[in-house]
Amino acid sequence: MAALSLQAGPILEIEKATVYRGDTCVFEDLSFTLQEGVHTAILGPNGSGKSTLLKLLAGEVHPVPNDAMRIRLFGEEQWNVWDVRKRLGMVSHDLQHQYMDQVTGLKVILSGFYSSIGIYGHQEFSYAQLARADEMLEEMGSASLKDRRFGEMSTGEQRRCLLGRALVHEPAALVLDEPTSGLDLTATFHYLDLVRARMLKGKTLLLVTHHIHEIPPDVKRVVLLKQGKILQDEEKRAVLTEANLSRLFDCPVALVEANGWYQALPCHATSG
Ligand SMILES: Nc1ncnc2c1ncn2[C@@H]1O[C@H](COP(=O)(O)OP(=O)(O)OP(=O)(O)O)[C@@H](O)[C@H]1O
Ligand SMILES: [Mg+2]
């Protein structure tokens, strides 16, 4: 496999990818590009293919091979999935479910250096890596979780540790799947603050979600995905409209905006 290029450019280029999960054709000729520095949210209803797109990116599902299909990561057509995992920081619900209950907070963070689930005897960590993992626990507001086992953490605590794991190796991009589902308001705001701080430091965000309220103001591009097809891919203000969201979710949606954040509401007030 070729070594990954270090020059700036598109992080991800997908051209005409057809992807099946079991007998379901999730994408047919899907094309999508993620440019470095262009924070992007992919918004779509349940089953639209958001998690499948991230699995494609992570090398966990594969496109049907054909002459027109290309997937380039950091400009390279031939990529080693482990190199890619090191250059992307991913947090998904599957990862949270798969993660091993007995692993402590510090080890969860350390596992990010190898993109592994848990850490193993053959893995070696330098003093600098150990110190970085400690710092990351502090930065995530999770110092008290250093020796706590993953299975004994709350959902929000687990999520913060997994964010630290995704960031500890300084990836170019942060890739998040519904990052705040299951978190209460305080945990949601704290988590989004942590993500925004990383965006300000130059990490490109790729967020996939059906929660409009978790799209940070710094996201400039929004892609609407429905039944495996891209309905719209434009600047956020043009995409986040009541008409577009009503079409996307097949129900009437009212939209409110405050300080660059959006929230979707039912269109009609219910009688009480
Ligand atoms: N392991 C699987 N085997 C067969 N079909 C699958 C599998 N996983 C997902 N699918 C199907 O693929 C389609 C896309 O699923 P995916 O999980 O990518 O959707 P999603 O947009 O992430 O949805 P959600 O918002 O519910 O997380 C759905 O029709 C789903 O039923
Ligand atoms: Mg999903």
C-alpha cells in the first residue's frame, strides 16, 4: 500500500460508490467530497445511510468494485485502513457499544494511538504518549475517570472518553455520528464545546446526524441525505429551511435559529 500524502487537499473523495448492506442497496453511484477545513454536516432521517457512509470511510463496509468507482482518502486511491484510522478521529455508537467494559478511562484514551478497542500487551507507549493521554483526560474534563472502568461510566462520560481517544493522535478530521444522542443538556453543551474548541484549532468536522440542534454554528456546509441519495449539498443557510427539512423528514417542520444554532419543532401547536 502507498504511504499517505501529507499535503493539504480533499480529505475524502467518493465517486460513484454503490454499497450494499446485506441485500439492501444503501447507495447507488454516491459521490461526495470532504474538503479539509470545510466543516460539514450530513443530515438525514433514520435509515438514510449516514452510518453506512461512515463505515465506508472507516473501511468497515466496501463498495461494489467497478471501473467508475473511486474512493480517495487524503488524495490516495490505495490506502491502508489503519493509516486512515490514524488520520481520522471517529466516534460512533457502534464503537461505544463495542468498547470493552473493563477498560479504564486512561486506557480508552491511549487506545486511540493504535485505533484499537482496549490496549494490548504488544502495544508500546512512549512517555510522551502517556503524558498526552493524561492531558487529554484533563482537556475532556474527565480526569476523574482515569481509573474508572468504561462499563461504570455514564453515557456522557463514555462519550467524552471516546472523543479523547479520537483526538489523542491529532487526526486531521473529526468524524462524529450523532454525537449528543443520549446526553442531557449539560453534557450536550459540554460535548459540543469540546468539539468546537477542536474545530477552532483546525480539525475539520464531518458530522452525520438527524439532530439539527447538534450542528455547531461553525459548520458551513450541510448535505441532505435521503434514502441513500443526496438531495441537497450547499451552504448551511440555503439548506436549513423549513421547506427543505419538511421534504427531508416527510413531515411539516418549523425551524428556529438562535446564535447560529438551529432547532426543529412541530409545525402545529398541539391543543392542551
Ligand atoms: N447490517 C445490515 N444489514 C442489512 N441492512 C442494513 C444493515 N445495517 C444497516 N442496514 C440498512 O441500511 C440502510 C442504512 O442504514 P444506516 O444505519 O446507514 O442508516 P442511518 O442513516 O445511520 O440511520 P439512523 O439515523 O437510524 O442511525 C437502512 O435501510 C438499514 O436498514
Ligand atoms: Mg446511524
